Amino acid sequence: MAVSQGHSLEALSPEHQRLAEADQGQKPWRTWGPYLSERQWGTVREDDSPDGNAWESFSHDQARSRAYQWGEDGLAGVSDDRQLLCFALALWNGKDPIIKERLFGLTNSEGNHGEDVKEYYYYLDSTPTHSYMRYLYKYPLNAFPYNNLVATNRTRSRHEREYELINTGIFDNNEYCDIEVDYAKADPEDLLIQITVHNRSDQTASLAVLPTLWCRNTWAQGGNAKPLIKAMPNQSGGARLHATHPDLGDFDLHCAGADELVFTENETNTEVIFQKPNQSPYTKCGINRYLVHGEMAAVNPAQQGTKASAIYNLSIPAHQSSTIKLRLVKSTPQSQDDSAYNNFNKILDCRKQDCDDYYAKVMPAGFSAEQQLVFRQAMAGMLWSKQFYNYDIAHWLQQRGIDPLASNKEQGFRNQQWYHMNNCDVISMPDKWEYPWYAAWDLAFHATTFAYVDPSFAKRQLSLMLSSQYLHPNGQIPAYEWNFGDVNPPVHAWATFNVYLTDKTLFGQGDHQWLKQSFHKLLINFTWWLNRKDANGNNVFQGGFLGLDNIGIFDRTESPEMGGSLEQADGTAWMALFAQSMVQISVELARKDETYREFPAKFMRHFNSIAHAMVNRNASESMWDEEDGFFYDVLRKSDGSSTRLKVRSMVGLIPVCAVQVFEQDVLEQFPELGELLPRLQKKFPDQHSSFHDVRLKGYANRHMMSALDDSNLRRVLSIMLDPDEFLGDFGIRSISKRHESEPYRLVHHQQEYVVKYLPAESDSGLFGGNSNWRGPIWVPVNFMIIRSLIIYFCYYGYDFKVEFPTGSGKLANLYEIAENLAQRLVSIFTRNADGLRPVFGSEEIFQNDPNWKDYLLFYEYFHGDNGAGIGASHQTGWSGLMVNLTHYFASNSQESLLARGATGPAPQRRHDLD
């Protein structure tokens, strides 16, 4: 990240200065962060089963006794950026059958709506460099209801609500403790840790707190020297753990006031897991066995190993608190005594203030207290969701007896065609428990949010997916670890240009070198789409899944089994946006480098061809339905017939998102862009389409690429903005509410397929059944719709108005509609007139208890009618787009937006240095 012109490092705020120091290689402020997973068990990486059943291959019950091969998990944990040395909490209330070392949740088969974490924890704050972080975990004082949660959810059908931890009564009478964890960096490798235990109950709380330090097991497979953690006395006699790692160096964890230090090895208990004798008496579960079962021989009396805990036995009076202070620091002669605590409180308070000062500059002036709360916690969730992701697929395949280079290799083993991949990076996760693996299109949205606070990190995330260690040699971007060969929507180019513009706005100049490098790889990816997902070469695209899980009448990856191929309105529209984004990127590059001169026209041709195919009036059963004024998928059958699958869904709204605007000077500098369409019309005079003519001038003589002309746009908007269809109180629904009373039905080979409006959980097992695109509100697609309305507004201006809501008799311009939709989404999290937050639904304790009501959860999706949070509870990854929405409309008025255009510079609030 470049420093803003005219400002020295000393002039920046402390956190801005740390970012600049990190980006310029002066200090590695990002080396330590919240890079532990919250669930390593049940992942594809740890799966060694012959049938690919990752959930059953490595269970939560095994995790305390079985060493991981590819990563580590923990509670409120941190690690270095290679996850060599890890720190996290463990807790024991004296009643649980196991110590709490990691979050508990149901596997896909145990939950009535798939996998689901059954704990309450909150990401409350973080700076971009993790110089300050705050986390909260709610720990019951009575025995955790593990069996109750599993048994009750197993008996419930897909038509019933999930049975949550709060429903078990475990938090009745406030019989729990709030475990609050603060991290503050005195230096890049000097981490202050404060653990505050708040007893919320009316009784004295007795519990053990175990700050735990351990090394990821990199030695079991051979080839790596084994690290060591041992007890070392401070000069004044205080407790200290000393870690020596061959790759990381030496670190000290100061544990003042600990009752005892215990040690074991981060190695599998083979007797428990595989019924084979242990090579050592000290195994991963040793500390659990020692504390819970009193097995003295389970921990090493020599006080050394690769996993160690400092045990603090606390007795906290009712409604009182107890605090533990630790310091994890690079070992030096000066770090080996109790001077580590000399300035502890001062440093911690300073980092808290740095965090407040930083966000005061980032957030637009005039934010309400509620807006600040949403912004800060959404951003905290984004920053806490970083995770070290480690997956060498060639080695992983070889461990399972698969030779990826064998000429007669069998086909079909998971990720077998991706043996080139060797991932070993800190990556933004969708949700570190439910989705502790990256997903390509999720990551694209994540990057646009990270760009507000750490553009360098945002750029690196996008670059990773295009690097040779990720991008397939054939040009495909990996989807997600369950099937890297699956297909996510191609939004990477859009995100790339979005991040480029944000970076350019913040620092006054664009990173052309990064944009060039990205463009070259995006060219390869675009070609992959053309070659692999346009089956008939007619610019109509497939893709199957495309991130929308169960939105189709059937599993969209199985269209051949339905007797044909599926032409997907969303896939084709995403490709139109891909082509538009490549036009924009290449124009930006060609302005300074003649080498790129040919590319704007190349991608304009692609866009024209794709847009024509979408709304081709000559085609039999095209995606555009002239009678309905809406887009649908089309099933092309092998007998030559075709059927529009007339489900009113988000699939038909994605074409609205295929729009970009550019200023008049672009057509002046690149006149060939305006000449392409008339040439096409002259060459094919009998072809008739109704996409927008790029030559037409709009507000301020701007030009627009859009798959919809004026008339068709109005028709789609009238459906989208209809409360009886898509418009809900909290955003745009993923399927029209009309399907609640009018389900869509299709009979094929004597089997009936039905799609109906389901505003909450799914009643289908498609894609695991843990997501539902048949009614709920999803933030990323709502965000793209809002973005498109803003772009249309920049072209059409004030005078283009439509009825909003449809049937109300009231007219609004497109900016006003976009702003209103953004407000609806944000209102999911803010208090309404009754003082309630819709995200919490009907849970009384969440809504009104002072120790719960202001801790937000950014769910995967939201109830289509009442806005309650559903699905993965910590999918801040893309629900964190609340940051973008709150920031954008607070920073941009209609007048300023029209004055500068959709891609012009926004107010540089983040780097106001006054």
C-alpha cells in the first residue's frame, strides 16, 4: 500500500502507519493474527476415508485425541501466518465430560438442515494489522448439552426449525460466564493477551481457564525437525513457557499467576483412535485426561512437549470478574523476566484507542451509534475470519494411494485433476466453522470489503486465486475444497476492477502493475469459460451450481440427466458482466499502454454477442420471455425441443447486474467500441435483440453497456420491486413470494419437481441442505442489484423513474431505490421502532438482555419475510458487505454521484489526515 502523496509515515494515524510499514517491508505487522481455524475436523483436507465422507472420517469427538495433518483449530485463537506456533483458550467448568478446546457443532448428517455450529461467540473488534482484537465467548457453567443437541436435531425433519443451544435452557438464570479476550501488539512479534471472565450468574463460578500454546504437527510425516515447548522460570520466579521452533525461532509465553503448567505432545492417541499402541504416553488429549479424569501420567513430568497449558483455577463471586494477563513475545534476553508486564495496561489501552482512532477516520462522518456498531462488528468479523489454509493436493493424493501423474489413473477421486495446487496462505474464509475453506466467488466479495481498510490484503487475496498455485493450467479458478472443479459465478474481474478503483481513490493513483498482472490471468480464465461452459458456441452459458445451491427446479449440475443441456440466465449474465469488466480494465490499461489497445474492442464484441444471445427475439425459447418480461433458464432437450423453466427467482434478476457505464471520453479515445454494434447489425440484418445500444448518450453524455434496454429494464424492475414478488421488508428475496401460493411444477419421466417459496430453511437436501436460495434474502446478490441500480442512475439520471414499490402509485429514481434497498438490508441489524433487531428473530434473550443484545451475528442469509438470521451464523465474509453499503450511501449523494460518475473518485474519507 502506497502512502498518500504529500504525507510522511509520521503524519499517519498509528494503525495507518502500521499498514504502511507492513506494506513497505519495514515491519511484519500482519505476521500474527487470528489465523487458526475454528473447525479443522470434518474437512476435506483431513479426510482419509475411501468414500470421501469427510464428516464421518474425522469427528469432533476424535479431534481432542487425533493430531491434524493440515491445520489447527482453537477457541479465540491466534497463530503466525504459517500456523507453526498456535495459541488459544481451553476452558473447563468442572461438569463437562471434556474441556472446551474448540467449538462444537453438528455434522451434515446430524443437523436437520445440515452442519451447524452450536455455540455463541462474537468477533467484536479488530484493526487490519490485528494490532488490537477483541473476541467474546459465552461459556455455560453447567454441563454442555452435547448429546441433547445431537439427539434432538436428528429427530427433527427438514420442515422444522433447528434446535439451538439457547433452546436447551443452558443459559437460563444466566448460568454462564462471558469469556472476553483482548489481544494487543506492542510490536509485530510481541502480543499482549488479556482474558477477562465475567460471571453472569447469581452463584460463585468455579472454572479452569487454560491458555494453551502448541505447535502444528509438521514432523509426523517426516522431513521436519520437531519443535519443543518447555517450562522456564523467570528471573523473578514467574511462570513462563519457552517455545523453540526450527522455522520460527524462540518465543516466550509469560503466564503470571498460573496455578500450574502442564505439557503433552500434539500427537495422535493411537490407542483411542486406531486401537494401536501409542509410541509415547503423552498425546494430544493428555491435558484433557489429566484435568478431567485425574490421569497424572497423561502429562509429562519433565515439563516439556509440543503442547502446553497454563492452568488458572478461578473462583469468581456472583456478577464479578477475574482477569488473566499473558504475553507472547519473541524470545530475547529482555523478554525472559517479568518486565513483560511493566507497561501492559498502558499498551493495551493505547491499542484500543488506536483502533477507535482508525475507525473514526474510516467511517463516514455523521454515522449514528447504530451504524457505527454495524460497521465495526461487520469489519471485525471480516478480519477475524482470516485463516491459514494449507493443502498440497499432490501430496494429499499420494497419501491416499493416488498417483496424479499416472497415465492410467482412475478418474473421479476428489480433486484429482487439481494436483498442481499447493495452497499455503492466509485466506479470508466465508465462515471459519461452517465453511473453513475458501470459495472463489465469496472471496471476490470479501476483497471489495477489505479494500476499505486494507487494499493491499484485498489485492493479494484476488491475486492468489489467479496465481499458478491456485489457477488450473486450463484457466479455471478453483471453486472450493469439496470440489475445486465446480463452478462459481465469474465475478473475479468485476472484483478486481472494484478493488483497483477503491485503491486508486484512497491513494490518488492506481496500481497499474497489479491490474496488468491480474488482466493477463483473467484472460486465461475468460477463455476457459468460452471453451468449457458455452457448449454450443452460441454465447449462452452453463455452469451448473454457480453458487446458488437449490435455486433450480433440479440440481443444475445434472441437466444432462434431465435429457439435455441447461442454458442458464444467471451464468450468461455473469459472463456479460465478466466481458464488461474486461472492457473497463483494458480501457484503463490502454490509456497508458498501447499494447492493450486491441482488448477493449475484443471484449466489447464478446459482450455484444452475449447480450444479443440473452435477449434474441429470433431464438426459439430464449432466456428472455417477452410475455412475462423476465429471464428464465432454458432446458434444451436432446430431441430438439426446449422448455423455459419459469421459476421467478434470482436467476432472472442477475441479468439486471450486467451493466457498466463509462464517460464520453472513452468512446472518443476508443471510437471502435461504438462501431461494433452497427457492424453486427449490418452483418445480421434479420437478427433482432433488445439490449442497450452503447452509442446512445445518457446523463453527462455517458455511455452504457447493459443487457437490458430501457423498456426491458422497466419490466424486470416492476417485478423485482413488487412486494408480492421479490421486494421484502429487508431486501430482495431469492425467489418470488408468488410461488408460496403458486408453486412451480415440472414433470419429467413421471417424476414431479416442485419449487415453492420457502422464506427460511430449505426443505431440500440439495448441496447438503444447509443453504436455501428458495426465498431468503442473500446479501451478495442484493449488493450486486444495488450496485447496478447506482450504475443505471449514473447513466439515466434523475428523470428515469419507476413505481416503487410496484403498485404503490409512487415514483422514485434509481438512486432512491438503491438507497432504500440498502437501508432495508442494514435494518436487519439495527434497532427498529420497538427497539428490536430483526436479525435476532423472536429470541427474547438476544433482543433484550444487556449482555447479548448488542452483539451482532452476520448470518449466511436472512428470512425472506422477517429478516431473522439463518444458516451459518458467522458468514461475515459476504454479509460483511454491510460495510460497503453503510459507507457508500453515507459518502455519496445523488448530486455528487452524477457529477463524477460511477467510477469516479469518492470522497477520500479514510485518509483524511487533519
